[in-house]
Amino acid sequence: MTITSRFTADELPVEVHDSEGAMGVAAATRAAGLLRDAVTERGRARVVVATGNSQYAFTDALVGEDVPWDRVEVFHMDEYVGLDDRHPASFQRWIRERVERRFAPARVHYLSGEGDPRAEADRYEQELRSAPVDLVCLGIGENGHLAFNEPGDADFDDRRWARVVRLSAESRRQQVDEGHFPDPGSVPELAISLTIPALLSAAHVQVCVPEGRKARAVRAALTDEIGPSCPATILRRTPHARLLLEPASAALLEGAPHR
């Protein structure tokens, strides 16, 4: 057993694993089981996969899992406005290289950053709403965002499932610090993002958060007042979610209330 701590924050189950690799294996094992169950029950499964550094351990470990990928449809949760799918920072490219080429799912629903972004948000929302979503796999941003639902702008009751959003300065800096862009001026100001109601609409939500640079956001998500100033706090009202951490990302939780 790799779990060093397990507790519940309000309604949110939380696990702290003994390493980032162990966290990734636990997430992959859980996700694979949920996808197999969905295929058994309905003949297919639909999963939304976050992109970015926080999902590396999870997607790497998923390679060793038994998943009926020929029955699985994949979505991603955001894309920069104005970037084509060949750009190194494109989330379409991330999904293509780390999911489609590795696993050959039945279908990948790509969200394009080119053309009319509002029309693309409408189109993607319709595709996502067309059938139940079984699993959403996401992370938490350094400023507490979920997808690109930014602090202060996040709407927990948004009627839309996809919309055009403006990235905060903190989110743009995170993309630079992770090595995706050379400087903040190179990061697009706008993105298309799934909304929080869309992310939480899935039957199951899995949140993987590695690395010490996320420790403050993790502490805020688990201890701050639930509200849009820290979008990740909404997870504490989401009993069908599970938060997976490792020692670095959980480093500031000592003394936090374990409810």
C-alpha cells in the first residue's frame, strides 16, 4: 500500500501517496477500473483528460493498465485561442502524443484553438453533452484554478459547459515556469475551457496534484472558504471526486483540519 495518509475534507476523499510515481500508479489503476466498468455497463466509456505536467505520472502509469480503448472516447478540457495543433504548447498536441498515439482510443474529440473560439466552444459543449461522461481526470493550478476557470471568475453554477475565458497573470506565468512558453508575453491571453459544472458532471472525478509548487493551492483548496476566489475549493462539495497527492504537494497540510 502506497497511501501514507487518507482523510476527508468536507465531502472530498483525499489520499497522500509516498511518491509521485505511486500517486500516478494509484490514479491509473483507479481510472482503468472505472473505464472498464463503464464499458461493461454501457458498451462504451467517455473520459475527459487534463493536459500538462501534473498528468505525466498518471498517463505514464496508464500504459500498463488493461483498458478497452477501442470502446473509449476521449475529450480534453481546454485549449489556447490562436494556437494550432502543431504548437509545442498546444493541448491538442499533448493529447495526440500522450493519449491518442499511445492508446488508440475509439475516438478523440479535439478542441481547436483556431477559427471562431465562441463557435468552437458551442460545438464542443454539444459534443460533451451528447452522452454521459464517466470520468474526468484533472489537476489543480498553482492559483487554485480548475481547467482555466480562474480565481474570481469561476462560476460554480455556470449554465455553459464550455466558454472562452481570459487567463490570469498567474496562470500565464505557470505556463512559462513549466517550460511551455519562453515568457509571459508569448502565452495567449484567451483560452477555451470547460466550465466547473462540466468538469463535475462526470460520474467520477479524479484529481492528481504532484509537486511542491502546488502545495499552497492544495492547502487553499482544502482549508479556504469554499468560493470562486479559490475554484478548487468546490471539490470539497464533490463526494464523487477523489484528490490524490504526494509528499511535496501535501507538504503544507500539517495541522490542516481532517474532517
